[in-house]
Amino acid sequence: MEKHKEKGILVVVSGFSGAGKGTIMKNLTRKYDNYALSISATTRAARPGEEEGKSYFFVSKDRFEEMIDRDELVEYAKYVDNYYGTPRKFVEDCLNEGKDVILEIEIQGALKIKKKFPDSLLIFMAPPSAEELRARLIGRNTEDEATVNKRLSRAIVEAEGVEAYDYILVNADIDTCTEKLHNLIRASHDRAEVHLDLIEEIRKDLRRIEDATSNV
């Protein structure tokens, strides 16, 4: 029997803005080599230090809407007056290569992903407290006070729909949270539904063996 090739898992990480998602993703990919971070397209302006094609694909509103029309995105959403979306080809190519693809997206997009990819793993990341969330947003020094307050107001409804998620991770410590995320993803490779095709192959081979031995 040909050795079963394991496909990658689609992992969706969402959470409050300021929960530390980006830091955890960088830490995870620095420590382990089987992960591919999906690079989102967005219409928002680049922040200091962000690079085109590494942090995001920064596109115009017209170009983004063209991508929607051409079905070039597996999901997209509008958040704080800007579009965010996940390019389809990158995701599908990485999964077929056996890479675990991580999407860092908002909850609207995550729920759309779950409908299109029922076997995807949904993880919601939260800070230890609301006070810590505010402190982290202010500490980034990337946005003015009005934008920070807008994000805090958005956080009140940001967790609506979290019941559809598989796990909630509290990010109190970067290294601990990174290891927990890695372990959850690795364990998900052994979920029953992931290996049903392998079990069916084994069943077929066992029937062939049974038929062969019964005819001897």
C-alpha cells in the first residue's frame, strides 16, 4: 500500500486586537518549521516596520474588490473601515504540501472559513484582563488615542460567535502560549475525521487480504 500522505491543517487564530496574536505567530514560526503564515491582503495603510508581501499585501480598495469578484479570496471582512482577506492559492498550495497554514483573521472571516473548511481548527486568543488589553494597545505606540478607543469599543462585540471556536487561549506569557498553541495543532493531526480516509484504505486492504487468504 502506498504510504498515506498527510495534508496540512488549516488553523484560524482570532482574538481581541492587542491580545498578542502577531507576536505569538512570529514566535511559533521561529521555533518550528512546519507552519506557513498566510499573508493577508488589506486596504489599510502600512504601519512602521511592516513590509509589502511579508506583513500584508497592501492593495487599493478597487483592487481588493476586484479580488472579491474574481473569487481570489477564501474569506474577507471589513474591520475598522478597512478590508482584510486571505488569498486562496497560497492556502491551498501549502495544505497540499503538508504544511499547517495559520490564518490570523477576525471572527467574521473565521466563521466563513469554518463553513468552507469544516476540518479547520479555530482558536481564539484573549489577554488575561481588559486592563491588560488596554495597556497593550497603548504600549504599541502605533495608533492615536482615538483609534485605541475605537478598538476597545469594538472589543465589546469582538467575541460574538466565539462559541464556534475549538479552543480559547489566554496569552499571559508568550512562550507558554506559543507551546500550548503548537501542542493543540499537533494533537489536531490525530483527530478521527482527519484520518478517516486512511482508515478506509486500511479497511480495503484488509478485505483484499481476507479474500486472498480465504481462497488459499
